[in-house]
Amino acid sequence: MAEEKTILLTQDAYDKLKAELARREGEIREEITERIAAARAEGDLSENGGYQAAREEQSKNEGRINELTVKLRNTKILKAPAAGTVGNGSIVTLNLAGNEMVYVLGSRDIAVATEYDVISPESPIGAAIIGGHSGDEVSYKAPNGKDIAVTILDAKPLQ
């Protein structure tokens, strides 16, 4: 069995994923079960498109329930570093090739709780900026092999 990875989430992201899980285990599951029962009552299941569609939706819902259960079980609520320091849970303003861009550094799952794009700390740019401070200039190697300079303009904790 594969080793399960710890997922760092903000409290807000954790709460939103937990609410989605409750919705999927409750009302969504019930709705799909009702559609399957109604389609089953129509008779011949081999040519019943509504039945097939409901079963496929049921499969997708159960898969998402399993995914959320594992994520929530392996979640650690992160404490973002102080303002001025880049770490998991930081909102980072970068000067990238002359463009000012704002991102959150952390797990893709944080995206449910923020309007910002997310940079993974394992990505080349994420690895280059993590631990940096406002005003630092760092560089990272892009997938095409070029070194790209980045200036950290600001870092503040994600609330």
C-alpha cells in the first residue's frame, strides 16, 4: 500500500472540504440513490440510459468521498509564518519577469479556501521561494532549463 502523504491545509480549507464530504455522504448520495431506484423501476436496465448515468454518477461520488476521507484523515492544519517570511500558507507577491503576481504557497487543496492561484512548495519556483523574505531575489530553473530570477516583494500569512 502506498504511503499516505500529510496534507497541509488552512482551517478554512479543512472546514470547506469537511462540509463537501458531509454533503456528498448525505444529500448527494440520497439523491443519486433515488434516481437509481426510479430508473430501476422503469424495467430493462440494459438499455436504460438514466440508470447507467446515475450509476456512473454514484461511482464518481463514492470516489470523491474516499478521496476526501483520506485527505481529511491526513490533514495537518498549518500555521503560516510571520509576515515577511515565505512558507506554507503564505500569500506571496512576486516580481516574475517584470510582472507582479500574487500566489498562495501550499497544497493544491488550499485553493478551495482562497481566490489566489496556488504554488506547490515542491515546484521549482515554490522550492526557490520557501524560506525567503520580502525583498529577497532568488532564481529557479524552469522546465526548459533556463534560470529565472524572481523577487519576493511581499509575504503575509493566509488568514
